[in-house]
Amino acid sequence: MKNYIIVNEFLNTNSFNQIYSELKNAFLSLGGEVELLTNVTAKKLLKENGNGTPILFFDKDLFLAKQLEKCGYRCVNSAKVIETCDDKAKTYLALSGKIEMPKTLLAPFSYNTVGFTNFNFLRDIERELCYPFVIKQNKGSFGEQVYLVNDNKQAIETLKKIGHTEVLFQQYIKNSCGKDYRVYVVGGRVVACALRYNESDFRSNVASGGKMQMVNLPTSYQELAVNACNVLGADFAGVDLLIGDNGPLVCEVNSNAHFTALSKITGVNVAKCIAEYILNLF
């Protein structure tokens, strides 16, 4: 059976192209027949009956993913998983009550053309979370669109800067300041993990200046990462875990997380793990 990899037509920087190449080469090294398509060239697949044909959907083009699934293709990850993981509020709602996370509060809705005309709602947020706390835009990558605020003035200034973008408010985990674990889960098992740390920023992301080092991840952390993926129905994901007072906490689940740095640090060919999983599905 022929396999397909779908990536974004317009994300063609060196880092993205390296990932695309690693994924394609992983399939080829395992003897799998594979074709790399973009979310533009993949439109041709909509003319066929998918009949369960697997597609490694390494993009966030939800409308295309949903169309392909309607045609009978098996997207890995599914459109539902990609949509949930791409929105931090949706991720929180899906995991709430099932998976340990920092205390999280969702911002009230306001229309794009209106925004927040007052900030009285912050009183409830401040009572629930206390300063400092974290403000996150619901959509964002590489640690961007994440802000630590220390008082009411800073919170208002941050919200004004963000504008009408949807946000959530999250408990600041002091133990995890500038460090967390990136855990890559494929097919219900942890295949690679590393400690990410940043001595100059509360965010540990490599894109924000953080570094990575190989670690032996405690079993409780591995189990939480796997359980989070299972609840979401994710075939594979990069799970970010914070170090809480009483154990690990899920910070985010990334449905198509980058893995080049993680593979380099750990020596694990994450792309091959993903390809093996997909080839064994059928």
C-alpha cells in the first residue's frame, strides 16, 4: 500500500525541509512506498477513494485533513487531534478532569471587532491563580505567545498588546521555571525524551534560547505523557511536561512537534519511529 506524507506548501525553510526529508527517508529505509505531497499538491487525492490509505499528515490544514478523511483516507494524526492540539483551550478542555495539568482558566469571549472593553474579569483570575501567572494565546508555537505577568498592570498591558486574540490563564509552576521535559510519544509508547532548560527565560523552548539534554525520565512522567496522548487519540505527539510540587503536569501536547533536535540529543530516529508505526497499522 502506498503511503503519503502531507506537509505545508509554504513552510519551506531549512528546518522544515529537513524534517520533511527525514520523514520521507524513514519510510524508504523501511521499504515503504511513499510520496511527499504538500497541502496544495495533495488536492489530487480528493478525486480518489482512500480505502483506508494511510497519510502522515504533518501539517495543520484542517479543512484538507477533514476532506481526506471524508474520502476514506486514514490521517495520522486525525483532523480532530490536530484541531484539538492546535488550540490550547481545546486541549485543556479535552484533558481536564482526566490528566494532571496546571490550574487553568479560560478568558471570556469577546468579538474580534470589540476586544476587551474593560478588564474587571481579571479580579476573578487573580483570586484563583495569584501572581505571577501565565497568559497564553490559544494558538502559538515554539514558546511564542506565552507571557509571564507579575501584577495587574502587567496583565492588562499584555492583554492590550495581544489584542482580541483568544487567551487562557495558567498557574505558574515555580519548580519548572525555565525547564520542562519534551516527551515524544508514538503509538502509545515513549520513544524519546529530553530535559529542556533555559537559564535566561521562564520558557524552556529551544526557539527561545533553551538547550536540551538527554535524561532518564521517571516512569510517572512517561505514563502521564502516554495517557495524555491516549485521551486525545493522538497517534504521535510531542508532550511538554512541567515539574510540579507533587509530580508531573501536562503543559502542552503538540500533534506534529519538531523532532530534529530531540533525535540529535537522544540518538533516537524519531522519524523512523513514526514511519514504523504507520507501516504497522495495515
